[in-house]
Amino acid sequence: MAADVPVIPTALLVSGAYLTWFGVHYWRTDVKYPSDPIKGVLTGKGLPSATRAQSSQSDLAQTLVSAAASTASSAAQAGATAGGWDPVRCSSFTGSQTASGHPMTSTTIASPYLPLGTNVTVAYNGRQASGTVWDFGPADWVLRSDPQRFLDLATDMMALLTGQPDNLITAQYQVTSYGTGSVYRPSHPMTAKLKARWSK
């Protein structure tokens, strides 16, 4: 009768051989892995340069400008009217999922009172950024302490407006296209007020 093969030592031997092969392959090739921070730091190849950082900021600004132009164009085609500017408190947020199922992007906005799909332009200190309400927020405790804080801007939008991704500001806003999606607080007085103001 053949002797039983010890399972744990065999598994360790196979695992060790694989890790050794992977280590040699990892360090001796130029293969780009989805995330290799250790290799990047030790070799210096993963460190971002000033040129790359400036390029990224430029690309972000261009993306937001293009989004603003696209939003304005869509609003004009839909026959929406701007109707001036109103004050609003804005905070910033980030995440991976939204209430609408729409992917989180650099132009995602959250609001408890405006319906999903609403296009909004925010102005602050001579700068403007446009986005679309695809999420619900801020949190209920925020609304209780600061009722006028009903727009959460993606950190990229906030960075474009203020130079800081995380911020809390009092800005001016206008709805360029009133959405038809769900509202987080459909029976709240503020929801009715904003609907009467912007759904023309």
C-alpha cells in the first residue's frame, strides 16, 4: 500500500515554487501590473512626475469644461430655461456607487431634493462647473444642522471650483435641466420649492 502524501508540506512546496517564479518574473520583466506600488517606489518608475501631475490637472479641467458645454447644449435642446442664480451651500463627496446606479464620475452631484437626472451648474469666485444629480445626499444629520446645504459635488468638481477636493462653500447655482428621476425626499417642502423654481 502506497504511503500517504503529506498534504500541507506538499502545498507549501508548490506555493513556494510559484511565489519564487512570480517574484523572478515580477522583477525581471517590464510587465505593467494593475497596481505595483512597491516596485514603483523601489525602482522609481512608479513615482509621478510634475509634468504628469500638471497634465492630469489639465485633463481634468478639460473634462469638466467639456461636460459643462455638453450639459448646456443638452439643456438648450430640451428647451430648459436657466432663470438666474440662487445661493446654495455645497460640500464635496466621493464614492464608487450612486443611488441611480450611474457610475460615479468627476461631474456627479448628489441632492436630497432635486430629482435624479437634473443638470446643475455651480459658480464660485468666477469659476463654473456643471454636473448631473445621480446620487442622494448629503446625510440627514447634515440637513438638520445646515438645511441650505443640499448639493454634494464630486471632489473633482469641488477642486475645479476651489482648488481643494474637500471643501464646504456657499456658491451660486442654477438648474439647466430639471430631471425626471427619483427624489430622496419627495414630500419635503424644499423639494416642492425647488420644483416650482426650476421645473419650467
